[in-house]
Amino acid sequence: MTSLFEEIGADPGEQVPVRRVSISVNGRRRTADIEPRLLLAHLLRQGLKLTGTHTGCDTTNCGACTVLFDGKPVKSCTMLAVQADGHEVTTVEGLGGSAGGLHPLQEGFKDEHGLQCGFCTPGMMLAAKALLDENPDPTEDEVRWALSGNLCRCTGYQNIVKAVLWAADRQRANGGAG
């Protein structure tokens, strides 16, 4: 088995400690040999080629790297991949709706113009999903609070909030499916 270090360009002659991890990513069990200091965002992007998880600041300030860890939003740019061993991680690629269609959040962002450049969008959607999973009928203030750890430098947030509220309405109309 090729180690992740070789795949992302580490010196193959270097003696690097390796740990095998097994993580359920978007419902699929994935196993990789990784360096213990590898960040979850880097495992997802370089190791598993799930490039929807963006890295913008590497300090947890922007939230572009937000993923769901056992259903809770976490910023993967400062979480070690070894911490995810045995856990469930959901990225934006795993957000799709039933039968391969769009998730209500994806539809809402499209229909309510909740994105511009799109860089923050995956993190916004996953933070919003965590909110809607806990609170299917949030107020505008609750949506704003849930998204407060995610920065958007383009939109001014109003359409993002409208998109989340649209998705909440759609999910409730569909009996909570989403």
C-alpha cells in the first residue's frame, strides 16, 4: 500500500512515523496510512481528493474548511486526521440529496443566490446542515448565529441566510427529508 506521504510528495526516503486510520467519509469507509501530524483538511483534499473542503486561513477564522464530524461542524484545518479515526466525516461532496439530486441547502443557495465566488459555500452549507439537523425551523437570528464562524468576503450574508431559511422551509415541506 502506498502511503499518503508518497501521494502528496513527501520524500520517500524520509523516515516518517505512520499511523493507519479508518474514517467513514460521506458514508464510505476509507483507510489511509498517514503521518500523525497530518491535518484532516489535508487528508480530505490531497489524500482523498475531496477538494470541496477549502482551506483559507489555517487558523479556524474563515470556516471554509468546515466539515461535519459525527454530525457536528468542525474546522478541519486545525483538526488532526488521526482524531477522526473511527468517526464519521461529511464533506460537501456527501451533501447531495436523495437519488443523486441536490440537497435542499444546495437548491437554496442556487435559487436564493447565496453564493458569489463560492469559496466559503461548502463550509456555509455544512454549518447550515448541522443547524437544520438540530433545529428544522430556525429564526433568522439563529441562522446568523450558526453561520457566525464562517466568513464570506463577497455577499454580505443576506442571501446566504435566505438560502438557509429556504432550505429549512423545503425540508419541512418534504417531511424533514434533506
